Amino acid sequence: MLENLKNLELAVEGLLAREPSPTPEKIRELITSFRVIPTCAVSDGDAERLARQLEARHDVTMTIGAMLTSDDFEPWLEGRRSSIDPYYWTRYKRLLAEKNYSSQVLATMDNVTDRILGLLENPDREGHWDRRGMVVGHVQSGKTANYVGLICKAADVGYRIIIVIAGIHNNLRNQTQVRIDEGFVGRDSALKVTDRERRIIGVGRYDSRHLPWTFTNSVRDFNRVGAEQVGGKLSDLRVPAVFVIKKNSKTLKNLTDWLKEYNARGGGRTVEAPMLLIDDEADNASINIKHGQDEVSKINAQIRELLRMFERSCYVGYTATPFANIFISPDTDDAMLGEDLFPKHFIVGLDPPTNYFGATRVFVDEPRAFIRHIDDNGDYLPLTHPKETQVTALPPSLIKAVRTFVVARAIRLVRGQVNQHCSMLVNASRFTDVQRQIRNEIHVRLEAIQASCRVNGALSPAKALKDPEIRELHAVWEEEYSDTDTAWPDIQKALHEAASPIRAVEVNSRSSGTLNYADHEKTGLNVIAVGGFSLSRGLTLEGLMVSYFLRNSMMYDTLMQMGRWFGYRPGYEDLCRVWMLDTAESWYRYIAEAVEELREEMRRMEEANATPEQFGLKVRSHPDTLIVTARNKMGSGEQVVVRVGLGNEFIETTALKWDDNSLKANRRAAVNLAERLSAEGRPFASAEVVSGGRLLKAVPVGPILEFLTEFQNDQQSMLTDPAPVRRYIEGRARGELKDWDIFVPSLSRPDYEPLIDHSLGIEVTCQRRMQGSTSRAGRTLLVSDNQRVASRGVEKIGVDPDAARDAEVEFRQKHSEKEVRNFPDRIYRNKRARPLLVLHLLAIGAAGDDLSDQDPIVAWSISFPKTDLEEDQVEYVVNTTWIRENYRDDIDEDEMAGDDE
């Protein structure tokens, strides 16, 4: 039956490839017509599942993202169209079609790579030139496919040397080499040239006349001896030359020295052939930072030296987390455009296809569908632990995650997804010794599961469930997957086949574990990958379904890059699960929204014809630079001055001074605000009752400034430092910030013993907040671990209803209908006429605590409207010693990752 289902899929897919936009009706019509053939006969259920799978596959679309360019570039690509033979691109496009890329996605990728190619320099242009750009994608969204397409087109127009810098770990470099071998080269670079029959792969199967020359292969990075054996002179080659190298100081030096010795002309100065350099994961190790890692700055200098080796070169950095590249504040604005790798000529944003399984989907739209919380690791594997830690047992949540992986794979088999890669990720420690122990414990657990499935899986359900392990697997199915399209008896029959090939492997720089999916294309690789930093950067885990993520980080790039579970999950998206700490989920949600805000800013600036320089200066004034910049410029305790613009921004007191005197002072400040408003004839009792509380409109700015002065802010809540906030407001107090709205949230249906407060002259049912983490000395409390105090949707309050509807219409126009599950607050901020102060009265405690007799905790939020004046940035001074004290675990995590892996 599975063979028939595969035959049916191939037959229908062959005809659908000719349809530009096949409808669901057309898909089902073709399935019905082929089912009468004996070799394509399948059940009604399998036919409908196939129809839905093909419908999802062919309903996939992709839009072109935003693009910012410098003013002084002369377009060239259109004028050369008639002379270009798209040899390499035609082969690659055919390969992607074979991999079931929809015609819509292929058409957009063709367009996007053309736009990027057109931003490179014309390789036929004589003289010296040097272009710098950046392409911003999403984590696991297809950036590699994009830059392989760009490489193909660059070779078609005449770029003779292609250098790809692929991450800082061997496994990522090797994986990237395999992708380039398949999509551009057309032969297995690890095999001898004389072994012609076996070496042809990928695009080489369609046409192998002009195979590019490779100076690296899928098992060996660049070295001078190997390069000399391949051939020393690049000028002698009639085809493009490809180098896929690790982002490593020694490798970069070897390549530069070899180029100088064997290929440079004019006294060893430069190479004449036009060169394209792709810097994958461009925010990792390529940037020039100040916090003490000499190797990082050395790599930055070596990449620039490599570029200077060529008379004609283009540098294109690819990244999903451009924070470091753009946010880092140089000592002066002019320094941003100096010799560093800032993308001064162009920045291109890549929009993912509509079937992308990304951070917004997982953490904002449907977190309950995919996220499971870890709360039982403390006695087994503490979040912060030394490298000598002994692992003698696994947390129950990890054991459950392993069982979930087994059940999920069984469901995929029942669905007909045989011979498909299936992976699980375990990222729970940065120490290789601990990783090895975790892998061993998982191996023991796997053996027990496999033994039970082998011995008792074929019994009747009633008898099989007497086996404790199968009973646990059934419990997992009942809790996680009973609402899917599969029944337990069918899953139980597939358990042995699902569990038996699964292996647990280490993936780090010291292990022999491998994730070579290409070697298992016919049967599928089924693996539980246990690792740390090696699993956190660029490495693709094919068929990833279950992830167990027990790490401590708040750095944007580090956290987002650890999201290996993002990507594409055709036919099994509903089976994906991610175990993580609730604090990590909160940070992911916050950062997902920050990333989308960055992309929205890029779209707005494209409409305004802004340049990359203007975008860089604008983005560097974003409030999030306080964390990102301070972290990257960490030094020996010096102060870092960060200029932040508050126009069209939202700030909150996410951390509070946790002592009685400060808490009392803040309650007094709130009462004083109410009394001053009453003296102005605007008591809270006269406020309009709106959904979620009371809204007092158009009050004067004076009482607001006095409230902010009296409120005792905690230093960890950096953006709410009263001095810069007051300076910003005072500079506009006679104009656009003259009048304010004040909103006091009050719950209408509390689901707990309510804390009622009357101190503001009105009855307020306080909002409930879980107590976040505290500082080591206990002096600071995080109101929320995700940097949010206000509830989602609060920024719509006070916005004119017509303006709010306009904002929603505009947002829908930029996103397909099915993507818009809810609206982000930032869209209403764009339409706000007056600033909004949200005065929070909070009941803070653990779940189940009776807080009805406590005094409320006061916090505040401000939603600033966009400014029509020149952006007046205010200065925040960040002491890096303080940053290190507050975020020590996170800094150690990042700085020491390479030492222990």
C-alpha cells in the first residue's frame, strides 16, 4: 500500500508541475483519475491525506522582501541579459523542482536572486572595485538555497572565484560543502576526479560539461598542500573555482598566503579574476567587537585582508540575526562606513515562503500547540552546572520527549512518510563531557523502548499495554497526538519499525557522531542529536520533530540561532514539539516580535528610498541596542554610551527594586499622580471605562513628569532610566508630547483571589503577574522574564477606532490572510495621536498564592507615538561591569562555547 501511495504521488505530482497554481479541486481530480490504476490504488483516507499534502505544497508562495541600496550604483544586469547563458542556474532550478519546490517559490527565488545579483558589481567592469552587502533571512528558512542560487547566477555572468565562509565548526562547513557540491558543482568533491561515474551528483546528473573546480571537499577544509595538488594557478582554469572554508583564523591565513604566493600579480599584491565572497552566519565571528576575544577581531581583519587580495570583489553576508552587524555602535557614525564589513552598498530582506515554521508561528501565534515547559531538571541537570557534572539519570521531561519522538515517527510511518529523515535535538549543556553522559543515558533509555516495541509491539493493544514502556508510549500518544488523524492500534503496529533504527549521537567538535543525511537518502537517517554550540549555528537537522532545549541565554543572536526547530515541516508540522524553560519561551516571544519590528522598519525605509547607511543609523537607535551593543562592546568595565530614539517606541519597568522602601515609594508616586490629576480637575473617577480598565484622555504632561521623577527605577530596567526619558519628554513637552492619555488596567473577571485597591480613587482589580527571577543579592525583581509587563493589545487603547482599523488593513496587505492570527501592538503605535502612560497595579506571586491582603506593586509602561520632528536621541550610559554582574551566565555561555566543544 505504501508503494502504491508513492506511485500515486509521483504520477499526480508530474502533472501538477505543469499547473502554475493548481486548485484543491484539480488536485483531487487528478488523484481520483490515477487511483483506478492498480499500482496507484490507495484507501480513501490515504488519498485525502495525499491531497492535503499536495495542496499545502502547491499553495506555498513567497514574496520579495525589502531592499535598501546606496545612491551611487549604476544598474548593469538588464543590459547584459542577451549575452548571459544561464547554464548553472538552469541546472539548479531543475534540481529544486525535483525537490518539490513549488512553481511559485521557484519564480520568486529566481526574481530575488536576480535582484541580489544585480546589486553585485558587473564582473566585466575593468579597474578596481569592492562591493559590500548583506542578505537577511530567517533561521532555517532557506538562506543556503538562496545563496547557492546566487552563486550559480554569479558564475553564469562571469564571476570566476567563489569563496564561501561557512561557520566556525567543521560539521557546518562540511554540510555546506555537500549542499554546494549538489547544487552548483555537480560532483562529489570528496571522491577522486578519475572516479567519474560515482562522483556525478545533484545538478551534474543533468549536464556535467562545465563542472566547477573545487579546492575543498566535504571532508577536508582548505590547506596549501591540497591546493597545490589540485592546481596552483586559478588563471589557468576554464571553469569557476570554489572554496568552502571554515571561519577560522588559520584557514583564512593559509588561503590568503596561497593566493599571494601562487595567484597574485603585480609583485604579490592582488588577484585579477572577479571574486564573490559569501559569508554565511555573517554575524558570528566576522564582526569587529571589543569584549576581549582577540580571535574574533583577528577573523574580521583577515576577511578584510582576503577581500583586498582581489582587484574586483563582492562581499555578501548572509544572516538571520543581523543585530550584531547593524546594532554595534562604532565610536563615531563615520566609523560605521570604514573598512569594516558593514553592508554599505545594499541590504536585502528575504521573506520566507508561507509554509515556513518560524518563531512567530511557534512563540506568538500558537505556542500552546508546540511548546512544553521543563520544570523538573533541577535534581538531574541544573541549568547552570560545571563541566565536572555527573549525569546519572535523565529528567522525566527528557524521557517523555524521547518517547514523543518515537511516537511521532510511528505516526509518520502510518501516514506513509517512510524512508524520511527524522531527527530529535537535545541541547542541554555546553560541556562535551556532560553531552556524552546525556547521550549515554538516552542510549540506555532507547534500548529499553526498542526492546519493548520488538517483543510486545505486535501483540493486541490490550496485551501490549501491560508492558510498562508501551503503556508510557500510549500515554504520550493520548496526551500529545490523540487528536491527529491516526489511531493507536495503527501506531502500535508501527512502533518497532519506528524505534529500531533510532540512534543517539553526540554532535560536537570532539565526537565521532555524524549527521551526514546524504549517506541515508534511500532509507532516511533517524537520530537523536545531543550537542551544544555545534547545534546552535547554521547546522540543519533534517526532519527535526522534537527538541529539548535547556539553555540559558538572553542574547538575541545566540537565542534565535539556537532555534534549530524552525524551518519546513511538510506533512508533519502538527507533530513538532519543543521542550524548554518557560523563561526561554518568554524571551523567544519577545525577540520574535523585535525581529519583526526590525523587518517592518526595513520595509518602511525602502518606501522612503533610504540607504543602508541611513537604515544602520536608524536601527542602531532602537532601544534593544542597550543589550546588544553593551554585550558586544564588553571590555574591562568601561562605560558604553548608547544613543536611543524613543519616538514610536514602547518602554516598560520590567525590573523593580525589591525592597520595602522602594515599593512604598512607588505606591506613593502613583497616589501623588492621582492627587495632582484631581487638582487639575481630571480625577481617575472621571476616566472612561474601556475594555480592560479605565482611560483618562488628554491630561497635561506636568503630573506625568513628576510621577517619573518620583518613581524609583531599577537599574536593570535600563530603558526606563528616568533621566533620559525625562529629557526626551521635556524636549517635546510644548508640542507633540504636551497632552497624554493614562490607562489604568483593571481585571473584570479575575480567575484568582483578587487583590482590590482603592488608592487611586477608583476600584482596581489588580493584574496578576508571576514572580520572575531575582538578582543574586535579591535587590531586583523581574516583573516578567520576557521583558513585558503590559498585556498584549494594550497599545490599541486610546487609538482612534478608524485609525486602528486602518492599521489592521495595512498590516493584512503586507501579510497573507492566513498568516494574520493576531495583530502586533506596534501597528497601533504608528497611529497614536497622544502618548499613553499605562499605570500598572500588580499582584505578584507564584501560581495559587492568595495575594488578596497584600499591597499592590506599581509598575508603568509608555507607548510613544511616532515623532514628526527630527529624531532626538537620548543617551543611556551602560556600565559594562554591571552588565557582566547581571548577565554573567549568558556572557560565560557565549564566551566559553568554543572552549569546551
